[in-house]
Amino acid sequence: QVQLVESGGGLVQPGGSLRLSCATSGFAFNLLTMLWYRQAPGKERELVAYISSDGGNTNYADSVKGRFTISRDNAKNTVYLQMNSLKPEDTAVYYCKALAEVLNSSYWGQGIQVTVSS
């Protein structure tokens, strides 16, 4: 069973930065495709960023391109989301998701709150 634990959320002022982390266990991290989603109040969950298992490919939602960076450290079994130039509309619960293609399964973290407000 793959377990995901997010950390690094909190309250930040507009224009500020946060770095989210998602530590994984229970499966070979270097075989997992990793994603970050977010869900704002009253809205559907949306994909924010994606990184392939070897870190060679990344993709971002248009709303965060140029501001957010997804990365991974396969030695630490951890994926990161560096969020810069944060805006109030980035306020949401952020979720980490792992895709284990060899198992045809996916797994979610518990989510972590990010609030951008002055």
C-alpha cells in the first residue's frame, strides 16, 4: 500500500512562496508518476502539476505556469511543489497523488491547506 504524507502548507501573503512536500512509502518511488492537485472551496479538484517517474517530464496547469515548479528526489522518496508569486486564487487544499502504472493503481495523500491572504 502506497502512503503519501503532505507537508509545508500554511498561510502566506500574496506574492509570497511556499514549498509543499509529499513523502511516500510502501512502493518503489522511482516507479511512481507523481502529481499535485488542488481543490478550492466550491470548486472541483484540478490538476496543478505532473512529473514522470524519472523526473524527465513535467507539465503544469496554465494558471500556475512560470510560478510553480514540481520536482522529485528519488533518493528521499519525496516530490515537491515550489510555489512562488502566490495569489489569493491559489488558496486551496493541495493533494499529492501517485500513479503506480505497474499496479494499475493510484493513491492520494490526505491534503494540506494553502491560504494566500493579506
